[in-house]
Amino acid sequence: MNVSLIIGNEDVPASDGAIFERRDPASGALASSAPAASVKDALKTADAASAAFASWSSLGPTARRQLLLRGADMIEQRKAEFTTLMMAETGATAAWCAFNVRLGAGMMREAAAMTTQITGEVIPSDQPGCLAFSVREPAGVVLAIAPWNAPVILGVRALALPLACGNTVVLKSSESCPGTQYLLVSALRDAGFPAGVVNVISTSAAQAGEIVASLIAHPAIRRINFTGSTRVGRIVAEIAGRHLKPVLLELGGKAPQIILEDADLDAAVQAAAFGAFMNQGQICMSTERIVVRDEVADAFVKKFAEKTATLRVGDSKIDGVAVGSMIDAASAERVDELVAEAVGKGANLISGGTREGTIMSSAAAQYMLDNGFGIDLIESTNLGTLYNKNGLWQSGALQTEQSLAYFLPRDMELVLLANSPIGVSSQFFRDVVTNIYLDNIAPEIPIGGWVARHGLTSEQYQEAFNDYVGNHGMQLMGVSGYGTSFPLYAALWVKSASSPAWQARHGLTAADYQTTFNQLTSQGYYPVLVNGYATPGGPRFTCIFQQSASSLAEAQASSIGDKNRPSH
């Protein structure tokens, strides 16, 4: 598939004509050809999003909701296209692709439901006659950087809530799935999103760092979200910090599963296999560590080994394959290294452990620690390693990997798990199947790393409002009913005269504001408060006027308008 950049709702190539290819990781066949955008293209994309911001941010919440709902419908209608291209670009199974489309559309609808939930608040004030309050307003242009492992789910998550809050978006697609994430933005364009509201830019891996840095530095970019590795997330955060721009991160995890002595082992095995091997373990919350009480360890290990042996491994385009290709050869080679390292440090390989290109076979091994604790390591596409033997227990990796431990001492599970510096999700099993997630991918559940190295995350909806809006405080002096009989006349929201977008949005110019100001002062009104703050288009000022009760009747008879309530 040949894809383009989408800038201002137009399909455009890279300005210098450069392209890069994405090949099927299993077969090597060409999956997609995409523009390798330059810095010039990146700046043009940010400019387009900036130009669309004024009109989009002033659009009412119901209109934004309707567009988001139509966007969800369009994603579902293009399920076949998403599945075909996502399988080719990432090696994912058809089941994972379908799940991406279904959950992505659901997340879009959840974001649509949030458009009327962006509220302010009244703040208590010690000053008589003062009404203090805050309002939430769209932040500006959001740079959204989405990964390849769940390209529809995480692409939607990166842009849906920013759009619901009234921001415009530049989606920087992954170089491993440029076509899939192009389809996502194309679906929103087909749903009727105005030009420039949501844009997508692709580039090669070699240029990605320069492109991201140039976008972060662009004055219109006011927020950044990134999902990916801890290493790259740290770089993104450092660049954003130099420009004093907030950044939202969701980074690597090392999800544990605890199996207690009274657990339903069949249910626990099913959950562990699904959590570990879905999408070849290339999910940030894949199950990567299993801790089992000694009383049931042997039984669990036997059942789990039997389950892994039933998982068909191969090219995801073949019917019945449960574990498909890894994302690229380098990842598969890294798995080989981890298997060899674990065996070299004492693991006994029980089954599997072979590799053909990017496809890994099932593997199982057992190891005994010299401190008396037993460790069993069972893998589908990778042999797990030991907490105190190497870094795999401590470091997240997007590949299937299990570290399965069982202990005689009580409560050692928590001690072991607490020694890992990262984590995205966790679960435990006992007499009834109970899952406890530190994070989840359900649209209504917040995402939040339990230690700092995981990232600064609160991606899901209600919790994320403040990530994509500016919270501006104001005070209204002399408000009737708040400690004084003086009525409030008007709140004038004044934008800098150099902002044509603001003038077009409100139909007013700086001269109009000056005329109104002169009218108010000539009739006995006087300014009691001028409050200013920055917005993406320049400074904004709020000027509050009030008058004495003696001149109220005269003022009310004038042609300026209602003098008893605030108005814009």
C-alpha cells in the first residue's frame, strides 16, 4: 500500500519526495511505502494544526461529540482494511487486529462522551463580593506519538481525548506501521473532521529523532503524549523539558502474576497464557513474571507447559496460528540471546527454544536458585530469566517472556515484585479468579504507572482532562449575591490585536473592544479587575466592570446590553 502524509486533510508526499518501505516481518514482502517526512514537512504539519485550532476549539461540545462518534463508526467500517494492513506491517494475528479495531472504536466513543464533562469550578474567596473561579480551555496543538504494537488502540488513545477537549492534533506514526496509522487519520477525515484538526506525519527511523525534536520545538505545539520504550520516553521528556512543555508518557512494563495456593489453576493458566502470548507478548502490559506459591507450583508448571505446547506458532496469515511473527529480526535475535543467557546461567531447557527468522517456537525450562528458592521458567517465544541473575526481571521488553517463581516463605512474592523498578499491570489468583490491575486498557479505566520509571501517565479520560486543557483562574469583583449590592456589568475577553484568528472567531477587533471600553467608562462604569494569562494564540485579558447603584437605571436604559449579568 502506498500511503501519504495527511496535512490539512490533503494527501501529500514528502516535500523532497523521499519514501521508506515497511516490509512484512515474516515474509519480507512489501507491506507499505510511506513518505519520509523532512523537518520542513513537520513544521508545515504543525502550522496546519495551529491554523485549525481557533475554529475547532470554539466548536460546541455536541458537534465535537458527533464527529468523534462518526469517526468510531468509520474505524469499524474499515475493519477489513485495518486487519489486512496491520497483519502485513506488524506480523500481528487477525485476532489481535480485530481487537484493535473493536477497542479503538470503543475508546473513540468513550472520548466522545467526555466533551460535555470539561468543567471548571468555583473557588472560595476571603474577599467580600468576590467570585473566584477557574475555567478549562483547550491547550492548543497536541503532538501524539503512537507505537506499533497496538497501532489502532494506541493511535486512538493518543488523539481522541485531545480532540474531545478542543485541541488539534499532529499524529507522528510509527515507522513500523505507517500505513495502519495513516488509515486511522484517513477514517477521521472521512468522518468529516475539518481540515487541519487531525494530521498524520510519517518518517524513517533514521530521521525520527530530528522530526520529533522539531515538532516539540514548534511554538504551536503545547502538549506532547508518547507511548513507547523507557529509553525513548526519557529523550522525549528531556526535549520537552527544554521547551517547558508538558509531556504525558506511557512506557515499558514488567507485569507480574501471583498464583496463591487456593487458586483455580486451570483459570490461572488460561489467563497467564493469554496475558503472555497475545501479540507475541509485544504488549506493554503482557504478563512477564509469574510468582507461584510452593504448594501448587509443580501442578501449575505442568499445566502451563502443556498449554504452551498447544499454541500454534507461525506466520500470522495462516489460519489457526496463535503466536505470530515478532516485529523485526532484531527483536527475534534479542530473544535468542536471552534464551542462551538463561541456559548459560543454569536454566534447564525442557522444550522448544528454536527460531526461524522472526518466528519463535515455544520453550520451557526449569532452574533452581542457590538460595533455596525454586524457579521455573516457561516461555512461548522467549525463555524467561532470573531476578537475581540478570536484568530481564527488572527491564521491560516488548516480547513474550515469563519468569515463573515459586516460594516456601509467605509474602516473598511482594518482596520480589517490589524490587522491579517498572510496572504497568498486575494480577493475582486465589480461590476465585481475581484480577487486580494497576492499569488496564478499558477506555473508562485510568492508566498510571506505579513507579516513576514507568512514566508520567494518566491517559484515560476523566483523569487526563488536565493534560490537554489549560486551567485558568479568574476573580469577579462586586458580584450581586456575593457580599455587595453592586451589579456586575460585563467581562470583556480581549485578545491581542495581532491575532486575526481570534478576531475572526469572535467577529471583533481591538478597535471594537476600545469602543466598548469607552462607552462603559463614559456611563459611569469603572474597571475593577484586569486578569491576564497566556493562550496558544497570544495573551488574553479579562476586564471586569461594575458601577454604583445610583447610575444603574440610567445604564440599563442604554443600548449596550444587559447590565445585570456577565457576558462576553
